[in-house]
Amino acid sequence: MVSHQACSSPSFVDQLHFEKVAILDCGAQYTKVIDRRVRELNLYSEILPLSVSPDVLKSFSAIILSGGPNSVFAKDAPAFNPAILALGIPVLGICYGMQLIAHHLGGTVEPGQIKEFGETEIQVNPDSSLFKGLSSIQAVLMSHGDKITALPPGFQQIGVSQDIIAAMSHDARQIYGVQFHPEVELTRHGQQMLQNFLYGAAKLQGRFQLDSRLEDAVREIQDTVQDGNVFVLVSGGVDSAVTAALLLKALKPEQVYALHIDTGFMRHEESESVCKALKNLGLSHLTHLKAESIFLEAVTDMDGRQIGPLKSVTNPEEKRRLIGDTFFKLTQQAILEMKLDLDKTFIAQGTLRPDLIESGNLGVSEIAHKIKTHHNDVPLIQEQREKGLIIEPNRDWHKDEVRKIGLLLGLPEDIVNRQPFPGPGLAIRTLCTSQPYLQDDFVILNLMIQEQAHLYGFQGNVLPVQSVGVQGDYRSYSYLAVLSGKPDCQDWETLKRLATGIPNQYHQINRVAFVLAQRETLPEMIQHVTPTYLSSETLSLLRQMDFTVTEAFRKAGILKPISQLLSVLVPVDCHGQGRYSLAIRAVMTSDYMTARPARLGEEIPWDVMTPLSQTLLEQFPPLDWIMYDLTSKPPATVEWE
């Protein structure tokens, strides 16, 4: 069981037993986001396994069934006791949770011929208690394969998407279901829907304040470490900076040892600025290790086989594993060199709850599907965690919550608002490949994308490489498509409609980009790639281009509102001349479990993006063309690997 411990006094929670919300985990990637949304409504919540006994739930005032990747009639579907639905406690089922309710209460759930993964407009009944105060048309994030074809007795349809039952209710029993994710930002008024359920149907009052989270984290560090020493891995991002600041607040400065590793995958002049900022935090034991060559030559064991060296690896999971293992090995070495006892020294890192969820970490969710391996949750770290020697004070927080904690700790704004930068850094923003990704369906898929793009006046192409995505709560590693032919296009809504529709219709594709500038017209079929590996040269090229993009956004005054801006080196060459393409990715989000692309023409003016694209082609001869990632998360992840 995973529970949210936000209050320092158990007796206070006991006093609010009538306002406890149970979130039953069906395996969705967004389960923890539901928890966060409930906390924002000043309500105490606990995440419990779907198999929880009904007796455990009798002390709760509301129950939310999360989404999940399974089918309700699959043999391996998670265990669920339908007696929970007879407790008389208000229930809201989300996606899989809605189907589970329908299945157990006499409705019919069938495999859907049309799957929906992405932003969708649905029609709702504003007279229903769930949609009170909202308009009849709502923008939501759909994510489903199966669908409900017959409602259980006594239920009413209160939402529809084409021929899909998008929401249902039984007001007398206070049981509700939605076939979309109200907890994510891409559902525009999802928080109002959750509030309508919790404050309206469940009649909760929202008296649980979360002001004590900082004090809880400090107390936990003190209780855990006591007089011991802590070794903190600091990348310079807000997550590890807040971790270091929490350690310094909880412990004596001489107990805290910090290591910054310059992997060679950092952004322009980042390591130098990072170390300066860390010293200003009061870290007296700080080691700055320059280790690019160590990482590029790194080898490790994975599933009983040796992988590496990193400079010859193309598989993104293997890259993350190599980088994560090398991080840890260098940490072990640094601890020994400082004459610290590895069996007694704690290791602290800035792991967030989304990191653990996407890694399929069993401490967060018993059944969530792994989307990708995070460098801070590799097996070596897991082994230390089992020994009780890993400290992760941010593990129950999301990115925006960590930023608030940072401000409470007095961290400077430039650190608190630093854009996220993954531990593997530029290594996972360099797509590596030795050959084009050409499956049996490539030619026909390319033809279908061409035909659909032509309907809107664009040329469409499928690229012979893969990127990581999230489709239906599962990890996908699939093709990406590009639209081109209208470099002066101002119609963002058309571009976004295509970017949403293509992955929904063609599930082999999880990402869509728009070509901003190119040296030559793209051919009707692109089958060439430039064999690409991690090297000082490729990393330097991407670092310079990333800096050019970032500075252009900064000078235009549009960088700060963007949640994350990144550049990706893509090994696609239209004409087989050994060049690359560059993808620019700018997203808007607060939870990083979902995200939307910043809108071209509005949040990113064309008079910024068009000259920037031309500048990139002029300054970097290895570039063939520039594209902008149009895809939301899901079906794509923020990072490409």
C-alpha cells in the first residue's frame, strides 16, 4: 500500500477520518496525479491497491477508481471485490474504473473498434451533478480501447464522444464514471469535475491543509540519518537542488557530501554554473567530477549480458541503464575516496513521484506499466533502497510542488525555475541508430499518412526512426510522422488536429512534427538515416544547437512561460548525404504526467520560429531540416527517448 503522509500529526488525520479519499490503483500512469488533484482540494487521500478489502474502505468518505491498461474481461485483470460498490460510499470511476463499475453492476463492456488516445471534444449534460457549472462541450483527454455498449440498470448517460459513452451516473447510489481523465491538464475543466464529485456528491468540506510537508520532510531526514553522513547526487536541476537544501536544513553542513558529475551530456556551460550555485547553497563538501570519457566507454550487465560501451549503443533503454549504472559506480568510488563507509552512508537523490510511476516502481503502483527506465531507479539504486540507504525526500511530490518547496527553503529563483533536464541529459536527446527502422508496414503506412496530410494541403511522411510514447497507459516505441509543404502556415488548429488524429487512427505512430525549414524539398518517401552514436562530436553539435534555440527563446521573452524546451538530434537524412534533422520540443504542463505543445503563432510567434529555423540551417551545415514537435503527452512522452 502506498499512502500520502502529508500531516505531521496522526491524531489530526484521525479527526478528519470522515474526509479521507481512497484512490484505488488500477495501474494507470496518472494515479498519483489523481492524488495530487485531491490534495489541491484540501482533502486527505490514500492510494490503495485495487484488491483492497471493503472493510478497509469503511472509514473513507469517497472512493476513486483510477484508469488502467487492462481489459475488464481479461484473464489477468486485477482483482476487485464488487462489494466495494455496495458500501454506500460515493464512487467515481475513471476510464478503466468506469468500465469496471459497468462490468460488475450489469452493464456491457466490449472491445472498441475505434481507440482514442489524446485530446477529444465530448458532449456532456450540464444538468448532471458531475458537470454542474460547465458548458455542454468539454475538451478532455481520452484514453481507451474497450468501450461500454450498455449501461448498468439505473444508470444514465451524461456524456458522449461520437458513439462512445463518455460519462455515466447513478445519482441515488452516488456512483459515477467517466471514460476520460479529469485529473490531467488536457481535460480543461477536470478539476471542476473532481470538485463537483468530492464537494457535491460526496459532500466533503476540504479542511485538510498541506502546509506541513516541508516540516515532515525535514523531520524524516533527521529521524533517518541521525548522526550519519549523506551523499547527495546533484545535477543542478531543481529536484536535486531542493534535495540538497532539505539536507542542509535538516542536518549539520559537515554531514552532507555532494557530487556533481559532468557526464559530457550537460547543456552549454551548465556544469560550471551548477557548481557555483551549489556552493552558494552552503555545500562545503562538493566534488566536481569531469567524466565524459568514462561514460562513453562505460559497460555494464543487463539481463545477464554485457552491454556497452555507451559510445556504440543505440537502444535507449540500454543507454539509460548504462548511464544510471555508471552514475552509481562513480558515486561508490567517490564515497570510498572520501573515506566514507558505503554500508553506512546514505545516498540522496531528487527522485519525483512521476519518475517512479513511469519506471513501474512497485513501491508506487503494484500494476502500473513501465514507460521507461529512469536513471535514478535502476537496479543498483533499488538494491540500496532495499538496504534503507536511499533518501528521496521529493518522492511524493510533483515538479510544481518541488518548486514551491524550493521557494520556502529560500533557494534563488533561477534554480527553482530551472527547466527540467534529465540525468542522462543530451544522451537521450541524441537519437542513435545504425540502420533505418523499416517494418513491413512502413510503405503502406507512409502512403496512408500522405493521403491524410494531402486532405489538409500538407505533405506527410513517416520517418524511419522510433520515439517513446504512452498509448493507453502502455509504453510505446514507434514511428513518428512529419507534415511539410507549408512553411508559412499559420493554421495552428489544423496542425494540432492532424497531430491528434494521426496517432489515434494509426497506432504505429506516437508522435507528429511539423517541418519549419529544410534545405531541399522532402521526397515522398524518406528511408535514409545517418548512422549516429554518442560521441564528443555529436554531443557538441547538439549542445551548440540547443543553446542557439534556448537563447533565441530567451531573447524573445518567451522562454519563462514554457515548462520545458528541448532540442533533439534526429538521425534522419532525406537524401542520404550524412546530415541530421533537428526537432524542437516546447511543452506546457504543471505535472509532467501530461503536457501539450506550446502553440505556434501564439505562445511561440512565427516571427521568432521562422528566422530561428533559418539561422540554424545557416550556422550548422550538418543539418538537413528543422521540425517542431506537435504532439501532446500522451500519446508522446516529453522526451523522445
